[in-house]
Amino acid sequence: GAVVSQHPSWVICKSGTSVKIECRSLDFQATTMFWYRQFPKQSLMLMATSNEGSKATYEQGVEKDKFLINHASLTLSTLTVTSAHPEDSSFYICSARGQGEGWGNNQPQHFGDGTRLSIL
Amino acid sequence: AQSVTQLGSHVSVSEGALVLLRCNYSSSVPPYLFWYVQYPNQGLQLLLKYTTGATLVKGINGFEAEFKKSETSFHLTKPSAHMSDAAEYFCAVSAPNYGGSQGNLIFGKGTKLSVKP
């Protein structure tokens, strides 16, 4: 149980293109989803937290207009990298915490397999 | 504010040897602590977690960790390493949901575990 599917797993595109990454909870309803960015050989850096039906909360230094997050349903959140440039190339990982897993932050986040984004 | 320090970015052990990955945390409130494993080009998989109760926590794949408040540590151990244990390991801390905290995870920089045959 608690499977999170992230799509696509790898994308290569030209500079200036907008790229959408989907994060789906397959067998549970995710009230909260998290988007992370991971640079090579480094840890995960939280970009934003999204709750279903409300605006995402972005971490300091993350451009809201650059990284658009939509959490329209309890099973889907999307991250759109707008007008992507080579410096946006990275490994993006989403995670989800379920609605039925109990209240509070002691419940684990379930991670997708990540999306490797390469901007040429 | 919370933070996590993982000592040693790379640990190498022989197959069958003890695995010890170190994690120290800083938190102004009683923390929730997690260990995750990441295989190449994949997301993170939860190994184990500590929230309250028993301080020795057992996880998947034979791993366990002990919460030591006096040492602010949550080291990960496994008695006998297997080749399949080679991966990146991340320690993370989160805060209880006081005041509506989102429960964001703060990750350490990770420790890459290599297992020699």
C-alpha cells in the first residue's frame, strides 16, 4: 500500500519550454503533498508544500511563478516548471502523506520515484 | 528550528560486517525522526521512524535505530551488511503538529553506503 507514482521519470527538453510533472497517490488519498529538488550527490531540498484545494506554501527562495504547483484533487498534484532553463535541470521528487494515516506529522511521507529533468 | 547532521558522506563496509550510519539532530521540541533509503534514480523508501514510546526502533531489511535524547542521536545500524544494502541513506527530522505545522521533513546530507564483497 501507499504507492506514489510520479510521471514522467525522465524528460529532456529545450530551454524555454514548460514542463509538467505529475504526482499521484495510487491507493490512498493525499491531503498533503510535498515537492523536493535534489542536486547530484546532495540531499533533498523542500520546494513547496501543497494541500488539496488550497494554494501551495513555498519555501524561501523558491520562485512561485517559476514553479507552479496545483493540487486539484486528493490523488494528484502537479509541478510545472515554466520557461525552463539549464539551471533548472535537477532531480525532482514528490511525496504524499495520506488522509487516513492519522493526524499529525508522525506519519511518514511516501515518495515517488522522481523525475530527472534535463534542459538543453 | 530543526537540523540534521549525518557524519560521514561515505561509509564502506564488507559484506557481513556491522553497518553503522550516524545521525545527530537539533530540535527545540521533541522530534519525530526518520531514516530513508534511496537507490539510484529512485525516490526515497522509509526504513523506520521514531515518534514516541520505545526508543529502539526496528525497520525493514534488518535495520534498526535507537533514539538517544541525551546524545541527540538516532544512529542507524544493521548487524550484517548485504550487497543489496548499498545505497544512499538519509536521516530526517520533523516536528509534532503543534500550531498547524505542515510536518515538513528536514533531511541530512545523506550517507552513501558501499558494501564490498
